[in-house]
Amino acid sequence: MAACTYPWKNISDPVMAEVRACLQAVTLAEEMGFQDVCIEGGAPTIIRKLRAADEDRSCISNLIKEIKERRCRFRRLSFKHIPREANKAVHAMAKHGGHYE
């Protein structure tokens, strides 16, 4: 299990922030050599897009495509929606991490 925050600039859309965090989590899991990974996220729209077989045509399509293309680097890569109520610790860490550069 891992959680981290990154100070991205010029991201005002929470959906874009969430999909970039997902890409960062996939990248971290790959760099750490994990083979069976479940990425949990709080945005059901993004989770649906990552699970869908069809091509995404939204403003985040490039990031969705990049994440999907990395699936072949894992034995198993899955995505699960976690409601905000069940994810309070992650939200607290992200808020705290925003105070650092």
C-alpha cells in the first residue's frame, strides 16, 4: 500500500487531478515491481473509464489511454471505486501533503 502527493500546477479540475493521481499510482507500482495491483479511487467516472473496453473520448482520454496501455506490464491491474466516507485517511494525507513542496 502506498500513498503520496505531488504538487501539480495548473490543474483546476478535480477529475484531471484524480486521473493524474491514478497514473502516478500505476507508475509507482510499476517502478516498485508489483505484479498484482488494485488501484482504489474516489472518482467513479474515472474508474468506469478505466474498466471500459471502448475508447474514451473525453478531455482525459490521453491519460486514460496511457494507464490502460500499462496494464500489460502487470500480471493483474484492477481499479476499484472507494466512497469518500471510506477514504478519510487518504484525504487527510493529501490535504496535509499539500503544505509541502
